[in-house]
Amino acid sequence: MCIFCKIANNEIPSNPVLESEEFLAFHDLNPKAPVHILIIPKQHVDSFSEISGAMMERMTPFIHDVAKHVGIFESGYRLVTNSGENGGQEVKHLHFHLLGGARLKWGHFDDADPKDFF
Ligand code: AMP
């Protein structure tokens, strides 16, 4: 069982923010912004490439609720999901990173030159 399945099953602890029957939001262990929350389906889904449109339709209002719950819905936020190897996905269970609480830089791309990738 993957690490986020264990968190969803309460087999390992997390710092939860909001939960529904189908989804869970908890604080990232290694925050990259004042607010950095991970949002997952409790049922295992490998990555964004695997989520159904029907599940995404249910997940969207949950993500909105999390952003409202932590007070960043109005001020703004960044929603990121890394998918697959080139996307830099480390945990192979779909998760959205919800980042906010400050004016975020477009940091990953500041010093990137597309030529570096060829
Ligand atoms: P990614 O690189 O998109 O797969 O992101 C994985 C994220 O999971 C990283 O931001 C980690 O800090 C975070 N993470 C890994 N293990 C845990 C955990 N047990 N509890 C909370 N966050 C975690």
C-alpha cells in the first residue's frame, strides 16, 4: 500500500485540514509556502493522468472548500499536480499541492531556459 493510501486509512499520521467521504486534505511535511496542503482522493489513483472526469468533478468543489477553509480562496493560491517522471512526481498517488498565504513567485521557471531541456 502506498504512503498516501496509509494516510487515508489512518495507518500513518498526518496533519489533516479537511476530510470528506471521498477526499482528504492534509499539511505537506515540507511546506514550500506559508500554506501548503496536499489534497488526495482516498481511493488510490496513480496520477492526474488516471483520474476520471467524474471524480475530478467531485474533487473540484472539495478543493474549493479547502481553499476557503484555510482562508486563501479570496487572496489567491496556486494549485499544482506533478504527474509522472518528467513532472517530478515523487509519491505515486494523485495529489494536488494547494499553495498560498503569500505572493508566490513563479520560482521553478525563473532561471529555466527551454534550451536547457534539449
Ligand atoms: P510530489 O513531488 O508532487 O510527488 O510531492 C510529494 C509531496 O509529498 C512533497 O511535497 C512531500 O513533502 C510530501 N510528503 C511526503 N510524505 C509526506 C507525509 N507523510 N505527510 C505529508 N506530506 C508528505
